Amino acid sequence: MHVKRDQQSAHSTWVRVSVAGLLAGAVLLLFRSFAPGDTATTTTASRVVISLASGLLYVAILAPLALRLTTGLWPRLGAVFLTLYVTGTLTDLLEAYFYTTVLTPFSLAAALVFLALPALVIALLVVLVVRPSGVASDPHRPGLAETEHRPLANWTLRVLLAGVLYVPIYYAFAATVTPIEHEFYYDPTFIAQLHTTVPPTEVTIALEAVRGLPFVLALLPALSVVPQRRWVSVLYLGLIGAVLEGWVPLLGQTTWPLAMRLGNFVELTGDAFGRAFVVMVLLGTLGAGWVPHVRRAHQQSVGRSGR
């Protein structure tokens, strides 16, 4: 009886996710048709397919978060919207402001406001359609003494450190794909087509350190509900960044050369999983057992030396 009920619940969840995903795709299609600078006069089949695929990916990656959030409607909406908007829109536009020549401070602010609307509607769809079926108890969930004892200053330091550590992660994966992407960033034809530019190194370092902080903050809602001390949670946190920042936006870059899209796919996916690992270690409890172990070993060595 319980197995049958669980199967029915899983089937119902998949149906809800699919419906919400298709509706999210319709929302994206609608907003893209009204987007400033959109030159398409007709809705092509490829645009419809990309919009629907994007909506399904958005909802699929946000559904586990929505299912585990058991608070009221507004906190759930805020958590899902924060995850989607900050990871998929805010951080991307901040980088685009420095890596393209098309954005001014005014157009950047306008884009941040305009693109918040579809993100808000999609987040609302997710929390209304994909509802939690119940509160599951999990001994590995956060709230244990391993995290509760941390004072606010300690949390703040950990969040800032996790954000700054995005800089070496960014450079590591950028170096990995440099053989693929380098020619495009310095190719006059590509630069003229996309209006790209390469900022000075010091600007890039400061920019990625600043972007690292909202990336970390956007993962906190998911971090608060995923099982701790499990690598599958790192996988989920990594997929959030990969899908929202990388995979979905790259679906729409149909004019980019294949090598450029492949390089960005590898780079953005690597960035996302690097951030997820750092967040789980510094802010979750994945690394919580390591520090006490080191402390005990240190205390034992001190005790032996004092005898």
C-alpha cells in the first residue's frame, strides 16, 4: 500500500514538474517577444523549442528545492526566486557589463528590472504547482550542533571566504578552455558581432570576487534543505549553477560557433561545481568532521609532548 502511494506521489510530482516547465517555457517565449532589441518578427519553431526546453530545465532544477521547502508561500517564493534570479540573471548581467560594450549603467539597471519579471513569474509557477507533499525527517539535515554553534561573525567570514574563492575557481576553468575560446575573444569578426571586450586583469579579479558573493548567497536556500555530508548534495548544488548560469543561456546562443559554446559549457559547468564544493565545505557540514579530527590529533600530539 505504501509503495503504491509513493509511486502515485512520484508520478504526480513528475506531472506537476512537466506542466510547470511547459508553462515556464510559455512565459519565457512571451517575455522574449517583448524584450528590448528583439528583432524577430515571427515566432520561429526553434525559438519555441528553446523556450520550452529552457522552461523545463528551470523547473526541473528548482523542483527539488520547492519540494523540500515546507515554509509558507512567501518564504518559498523568495527562496526560489533568489536562486533563479541571482544565479541566472544578476551575476550574468554584472559580467556582461564589463565583457561587452552594449551595456550602460542605465541599460544594465533596466535589464535587471525587466528580466526580474519572468524570473518572478517562473518562481511563482514553481512554488504553486510543485508543492511539498509533507515534512520528511532527515538526521543529516542542517540544524545539528555542527552548524548551530557558529556565531554570526563566523558565518559572515565563511560566506565572504566562499565568495572570494570563486576567483581561483574561475581562473582554473578559464585556463582549461583557453585553447578553445581564446581566438574568439580576439577575433575581429566575433568581437564586432557580439560587441565583446576583455577587461584588465585587475578588473576581472575584482569582478569575479564580487560575483562570487551573490553566487554563494543564492545557494543558501538549497543548502538549508539538502542532506548534509553527502556528495549527492554537492551534485545538486552544482547542477543549480550549471543549469541556471550555463546550460539554459547557452541554448539560446545559436549564432555562436560550436567551439565557443562547447568551451563555455565546460567552463560554466566547472565553475558551478567548484562553487558547490566550496559552499558545502565552508557553510555545510561536509567538512565539519575534518576540523574536530585535526584538533583531536593536535591535542594528542601536544599531550604526548608535554609528558
